[in-house]
Amino acid sequence: MTQEALREDLTDECGHDGADSSAPRDTLVQIKENFVDESTTIDMAEMFKALGDPTRVRIIYALLQKELCVHDVCIVLDMTQSAVSHQLRYLRNTRIVKRRKVGKTVFYSLDDRHVEEIFAQTLQHLKHG
Amino acid sequence: MTQEALREDLTDECGHDGADSSAPRDTLVQIKENFVDESTTIDMAEMFKALGDPTRVRIIYALLQKELCVHDVCIVLDMTQSAVSHQLRYLRNTRIVKRRKVGKTVFYSLDDRHVEEIFAQTLQHLKHG
DNA sequence: ATAATATATGAGCATATGTTCATGTGTTAT
DNA sequence: ATAACACATGAACATATGCTCATATATTAT
């Protein structure tokens, strides 16, 4: 998208008449251009959504400590096998966890070292607040 | 909660008969004990949930670059004032953004340096995948 | 005071989410 | 082959979410 096109696109959608915005229009155009592409924005939101549930947070906390089979996750979280399995699938689709099958048992573990960092940063944020 | 009580609590909820779990029971007890407290778990999930929406991700991206008034966020995101205002409130309640009022204008900015780190880590995760 | 501007918010609605329940699939044991 | 076990999954249901619409609040200008 050209800078021209973006400029045209900056018509007002806010129910204002556009007489004044506190930042100069060029600055706003610049901010819009500096965005990562839309698909990445959506992917980031998907990633955070995957982490944005207490059950999934607890699963990740467990897997941070040790690779576990579905059965053991059920025990640690005290939840039904179905609920846990659904959530593990969710986390697998987001590439947060991975599987390893041994006979009829499926072991889950974290698929990414970044998750640990993200958790650490978030804990810092919560303490700071 | 004592270790005894936890051990008692580890009855099977998964529709299994508990004959075998791949990790020894003591290990599972240990994993359960190493959890951060439940309220922190919930807070973390709340935090991620706040980041887990494309609109809010875009707002944060904008504010990462520059403090902006509500009106300007509307322009940059091309969304209605109401929708933006609702989302800003959400982010404010989660302490991700803060307000600064000047006359009738309200400027929003990020309330926490950790958010930038979390975003960076998450982008790394997405590239890795 | 009246109007205009900037933002905030409650209600309503369509869609998404998380769990349960029932059942399916794949593996091991007898 | 049959049963038992470990896990996966579709349907259904209650609740949560994100937007729109209308309206409220607060500040500034005339």
C-alpha cells in the first residue's frame, strides 16, 4: 500500500469531523505503516488467546517442569480426560506443545523455549502492577 | 495445603482406574506443589486474554510507537470511537495502558515496559514455528 | 446558558469459548 | 478375536466476548 493510498484512507471513522487530531496526520500515517503485517497481528493475538485461559496456563506450568502424558496432566490439574485432551489439542494447534507417542501413551511437552520467557516477563508485569 | 492433603487429593478424575501413570505419584505431587498460587495463575490468564485479540494487539502496537489520544487511535485503527474506547478500558483494567488527561483529550500510553518484551518474545516464537 | 467536542459506558446481539457427555480410534494384553 | 486401556473428537449447552447503537459525562468555546 502506498503512502498516498494510506493518506486517502485516513478519513474519519470516529464520528468526529476530523478538524483536529492531536498528532499530525503524517505521524499517524507513519504509525500505521510501522505495523507488522495484518496476518502477523492476527497470529500474535491467536498466540496470546491460546495462553489466555487458566486451564491452559496450568497445563503449561506443569509441562514447564516435566514432559507428561495426558493421564498425568489430568491428575495434576484434577480435570477430566476429555477437557484436558481438548485443551492439549488447542495448544498443539498453536504450536505451543508437541506430542511424542510411546505405545498407547502420548507424551506432551513444550514446543518452544520462548514460552518460558513469555511467562517470566508476564510474572514480572504482574508483580510490577 | 500439606503434602498429605495433596496426596489424598490425587484421586483419579480421568475415567481411569489409576493403575498406572507414567510418572511416579510423588513426582506429580511435586509438580502440583510447584505451581504458582491459583490467583496468580488466573491473573496470568487474564493478562494473556487481554493481549489475545487482534484489535488490542493493534492498539498496543500503535502505543508502542507513541502516546496517542483516543481519537488518533480511532484513525490509526480505522475503528469507531466506541469500539476503541471499550478496548482501551479493557487494557486499562489490566494495567497494560495508562491515561493522561489534558483538557478534554485523554492520552493513552503503555503502562509497562514488559509488554514490549512479551511482544518481542512472541514474535520470536511465531518466526520459529 | 448553549453548543460543540472528546471520551466513557450500558444494553443488546451475534459469535466464540470451555466444559461435559457420548462415542470413536489406535494400541496392548489375554 | 475380545477386552482393556489411553487418548481423540463431535455435539450440545451455558457463559463470555466484541462490536454497534444510543446516550451520558466532562471540558471548552461562544
